[in-house]
Amino acid sequence: MHSQRILIALTQKGAAREDAYRMVQRNAMPVWRGEGDFLTLLTADKDVASALSAVELAQLFDLGYHLKHVDTIFKRVFGG
């Protein structure tokens, strides 16, 4: 869910898109296998950490970003 935001943030910090994709994937795949927490793995990854601080990563995991328009959406769908 958060991988796209991480990918974009890495590219905005100067990483090539292909490199950013590799960084995200190598940390996401263990999570798919049940072998860790995505945020923890990203924070421990030296390449990711050289571009994004632990604070920046935590901000990218904020669910509020994804839910910021939920009230508007519900009003449009269900009236209000």
C-alpha cells in the first residue's frame, strides 16, 4: 500500500526510478513472505536510509494521506 509513495519519494531525492524500484522491491518481498515489517525493513536498508530519514519514512506511512478525502467521497456516494 505504501510502496508507491516510497518509490516516488526516492526518485524525488535523486534516485533513478529503476534503482528506487529495486530498493522498494527488495524490502517488500520479505513482507509478502511474512518475514518482516515494511517500514522496519526500509528503515534498516542502508540505501533507503541514505535518501530518506526514519522520520520521512514514517510520514510516508501515514494513513491520513490515503483517507484525507473519505468524507467527501462518502457524501458524494451516499448524499449528505
